Amino acid sequence: MADILPPNMLNERPQTPAGLLSNREKDRLIERGFLGLYRWYTARSQETRNWNPDRSFDWRSLSKDLPSEIVTVLQGFFAVEQYAPDFTSSLITLVRRSHGRSHFQMRWGSEEEKHADAWENAVLFSEQRSPEWIAEYKERLKSQTWELPFPDAIHNLVYTVFQERATQLNYLNMMKIAQGKSEKPHLQGFSDPVLAKVAQTIAVDEAAHYNFFLEGVRMYLYYYPERTLNAIKNVIGQFSMPASMLVPDWDQFFEVVYRAGIYGPREFQRDVLQVAFRNMGIESRKALEEGIKKTREVPDFEGGNFKTTAIFETFDYGQIEGDVRRLHTKIQDYEREIGFDMVDPTEFIENPEVPKTDGQAADD
């Protein structure tokens, strides 16, 4: 199962003892985790982030004298989010056999659609782009199709972790500028409360998306550490923001974003890569690459776990185990509220491949 696609979970399966976990059982556990996480996420989303791109903001009060750099940034944000139908449909197709992941992608797509509409409203109400220009620009954008950056599920799951964090960072830094907190001389003195609220609202959504995908990667790290760490290494080695090859005048947009202090190589390293690594128990990119290299130098031990065990030195597996346990506690608490615990509970099963710590019996 090289691409780690979630299996079809329609068939009833008996519980398997932890010491006998097969790849099929690991996949079942991951699928149950995604299903529980999706249910919890949807309820929380409806309760706390049920906003409307038209009614939730006072668009009439948006400044009609926004700096040209800000309009360029808004246009870029709007352009990227226009590919929400492509993002959503491609990912749904990839994980359609997984209830939790495919249904979450539909929920995710509905939230990304709101982002596209909100950024379009910002461009429109700035009155620095005409409705006719916006319509023609959308036609140019829609003439090309965004495609998945990787062919398999695990790489695209990892990619979305870094992409969502980077997108959240872009919007948070735009919020700071609109709040009048820019440290750049050419933007000091500028503020716009409507724009600040828009950027903050969307950034909160992106943070929720980041956390969903992060929880998914943690589950894969727990049950498939070697494959997942290799996927992380591959993704960061060729990471780029979505639609960067499709949006017209991307280089100009990126230059303005960089000069405004919104996003650039430094921000990616410090506020995206290191934040995500810390959340995944990885010390650094160097430590990740060296750990994988060392693991590949370890020979297999007659079909045992000699090689597999070496991968646990690459990241903080104890942290990941604690995170996955906490996720399952959150899911179980939600299931008790609804009653799922009485009919179809989600259970946490330990990974028997984990090296035993000092003082722990080998066959506990």
C-alpha cells in the first residue's frame, strides 16, 4: 500500500489485538480517527465559524483609497482562492473511499468558497478594479485547471499541512497591516478595520484547516512513521504555494507580498516550517534528513523491526503518541455527547512497533 489510501470501511471487521496490527488494521484505525475528527470538526465549525462573506462585513465602509500594494495583494489572494473548486474536487476524488476525509473535504471546500467570495468582495468594494475587469480576470483564471501536487494521499495530506499554515500566516500578516501595525515604512499609517476583520476571519478558518490536516498527519506518523517522515521530506523539498504557476503576474504579486512583510523565505522557514515541525515532533529539517539517511543505512533484520526501530530516533514519537491519544479523547468526549459511544465507539489502539522504554516489559 505504497500510497496509503484509506480502505473501504463498509465491511464489518473484528477488533484485532494491538500486538497483531496489520497494515489493514492500521488503516482501519486511521480511518476511524478521521471519521471521528470530521464529526467533531463539523459540529465545532457550525457552532463557532458560521459566517457569511456578504453579510458578515460592512463592505460599504471599506476604504476606497487603499494603497496600490494592498490591492495587488487582495487580488492575489482572490486569484488563488478561485481555484477552490479544483482543490476540492481533486482531493475528494483522491480520498473518496474514506468517509471522514472525503466528507471533510466537502466541508473544507464550502469554507474555502467563502474565502474566495470574501476576497472578491474586497477587490470589488475597493473600487480599484471594475466589475468587468474582475469578470474577465476570473475567466482567465478558470481557463486553467489546478492539479494535485502529488499523486498519492499521504503526500497531499502532508502538503496541505504546510500549505494551510502558510495561507494562515499570509492572512494574519495582512490583518496586522490592516490594523495599522505594519513595520514597513511604505505601509505605516495605513489601516482599515473592515479589511482587518476579513483577514482575521479567514485566518481563523485556515487555522482550523491546518489543525485538521495536522491531526491526520500525526495519526500517520503514529502508525506509519517511516513512510510519513519520507513524505514530509519529499514535500518540503519541492513545496510551493497552490496555483503559483497559474495566477497571472504571480511574480509581481509575490514581490509585493514579500516587500510588505506578509510572506517570504524567512517567514516560511520561521513561521511555517518550524511551527509545523514542532507540532509534528521534528527538531529541524536537517534532523529530519539526517534521520532518514541513517535509517536507510540500517539493514533489515530478518524481517523483524530492526530497520523500522531506527526511524523513532528521527522525531519525538512520545509527543506524537500523546497528541494522538488526546485526539481520541476529544473524539470520545464528542461521541458520548451524541451517543455514538453506545453503538459505534472510536477506540485508541497502541502501535506495537514502538520501542519499549526502560523499565517497560517487552511483552506488556
